[in-house]
Amino acid sequence: MNKVIVAPVDQGIESAAETIFTKSGGLDRLLKGKTRVWIKINAVDCRPETYTSPAVLEAVIKVLKSHGVKEICVIENCTQGNFTRLVFAATELGRICRRQGVTPLFLDEEPVEEISLPGLEQKARFPRSVIKELGRKERDLFFLNLPRLKTHSMTVVTLGLKNLFGLMDQRDRMHDHNDNLHGKLAAIGCLFPPDFTIIDGTKAVYYGHYPPEALLDRCLAPLGILVGGEEVTAVDTVTARILGYDAAEIEHLNLAGKLYGGCTDLDLIEVDGDLSRFTIKYPYTMLPDMPPDVRILRGSEKCCPEGCRNNTEAVLQFLYMDHNGQGGFTILMGKGFDKTTLEEIEGRILLAGKCAIEETGDLFLRNSGIERVYRSPACNDLSSTVRALTRLMKVNPLKLVPLHPAHSLILLIIARLKGSKARVAL
């Protein structure tokens, strides 16, 4: 059903969510008698504005409960370098779950199983519970996708389809997290299509998905909307238009349309709501604020924004802007470096990505002017990147979280005992 509703929240978020369900044929029709719901939120980190609004989550839970839903799980598997139990504890998300009597399901603590990715000659690991509950055509539960409205420095936007990337085991996200990322997103959407998607557009995040707190006043737009519908690519297409982008500019949407017939043609989507008032094209590339004494060398042959480049620069930026991170080192990413330039490098170095390591690693081991070489060995090994940059910039990783360090360590011990496979940056 290619109908997408854009609902303002000026009469309340709960009212807007109810309106979206009603205009989609009614929540009772959508649920089809199911009393179990899984809600996949967007909670990559506990830093401000990086996760689905707790107010939106609570409003949606209230609407579901008012329609007879008895069992609700809020599921997530946060970004590399972090673990989900910590994100819920350090934000209002955990308190919302407790207050509403719903169950948080930390996917990094679940047993995993390897399955094939449609359209790709590769496999990836997902929690067994996800495969069992979401990987079949006839489900026993209702799968609600509840992402945050954000641009993204690697994929232009991060909306409904990109939110499903969080279902994948952290250990497999860093492999082929390069220009192959778009195909992975389309494949996951094919494997685990949500029954319904509501995008939290109360505030839009732009200049990338991971802005430093110090720059938030330049990266937020109070749109005051929710966007929802049954077909995730149609919802993403409409929401991308709200951000100023045509679906043709977003590779994973195009691939999803080809792989499983997702609708990316705005002319074929019935839009309930006025799109004409959205006239700004919100930038998706990061702001240029970087530490002036860090030298960044990008390979001339290859330096994927989806891989070694943009997450490395995003971490560098927030450690510098929010945690007074120090510089005085060099970062190399990609491949295709001038040999003369390489021979002149001294001091501390971070080799970000396998391409830089393969091309320059041996050279720097022989160079007596090199103090220390840090490596982040996969295309997007975010855990290793955070670990290296916190050491290079003299930032205590335990202070990246708004909890007492002892509390964070206790949560990590609990998560490990529960089976967490999260790749933390300690």
C-alpha cells in the first residue's frame, strides 16, 4: 500500500501517531488481531539527538496499548564501540520502557545465526530471535519501525531502511562498509520488511547523522512532524523529499526498488499531507570543523565515504568539539598515496581502513621517525577507530557516556554475562 501520511505534532505526538494509523486504514486492521509488537528504534548512541525521541517512543507505545496490544518489545543493537544496555541506561529510553511496562530487547546480547543476504554473494550474522520472529512472511507479531529523521554522511539519509541495519550483528557491519553498504541496506530491507514505519520528524538532524553537541545549534531543524506508512521505501521516499532529496539521489532506495519492488516514485505514492512547505535541501555532509593540528591524508585512488573516511572524521570531530581532544598526529585513509609525502611523515599515525594499512603499514614500521602506529583494520571498524582516537587525543573513553564510569563498567559486565557481542571501545 503506497500511501504515506505526514502528520503534524502540534496537537500532540500521540494524536499524530493515531492519525497516521487511522489514515492508513486503522491500527486494528494493521494489527490483524496480533497482540505482540516489536518496535525497532534508532539508538546508535546516547549522545544528544542521535536516537529516536523518547517522547515519540512513549506516545507510540500508548497508542498501541490503547488498541489492545499486550506485549511490546523495544529492540535495538547500537553502533560499534558501544553496547545497547548502556545506551538505554544513559538515556530516557530505558526509563520509558520501565514506565510503560514494556521489555527492552538488547540484540547484541542475543545468540546469532549466519544467513545469506538477498542479491549479494555474501552472508551476515543476525540475532536468532530476529530471524525467527521477523524473517518469515507470516509473523506472529507486528513489526513497527521507528527511526529518527536524519541526513547521513554516507547514505545521504538515514530513515526506515537504514534503521534496519541495526538488526545486523556489530561484528559484520564493518566488513564491506564501503561502497557496498547500499546493497546491504537493500538486502536487509528485503529480509526483514517492517509491517509499518513511523519516522520521528519532530526534529530533523542534518550535516550528517552524528553531529557534536557543540554544533547542534547548526544541525537541527524543528519540523514538528511524524511520517508514516506501510511500505518502508515509500515512506523513505516521501521523507527524503521533505529533506530536499529525490529518491534517485539515494542509492540504497534505488537498489531496494530493484531488489524487491519497493516504491521510490513519488508520483505513485499517495501522500496525505502538504509537502510544498518543505523547501530546504538539508546538507548531509559534515561540517568542516576539525582540529587544525591533525593532518588528514586521503588516498587518491580510493577513499570511500561509506568506509574509512566519514566515520573516522565524525569521531575525530566530536572528540575535538565535545571533549577537548588534542591533535598532533596524522590520519591516513584509503589508498593511492604519494611516496614522497609518506616518507616525510613523523610522529603518531592512525591508519584508518584496510586499504591504508595494506599500502603503507610496512613502510611505517621501517620508519624510525614514527612514534606509534594505530590501526583500524576493516572498512569501518568503528570500535578500533574510537579506541585509537581516544588514545591519540587523550580522551578517557569512559567519559564519553553521561554515567559514572563505575556504573558503565557494571553495565558492561552485566551485558557480557548476558552474552553481549558488542565491540566496545575500551
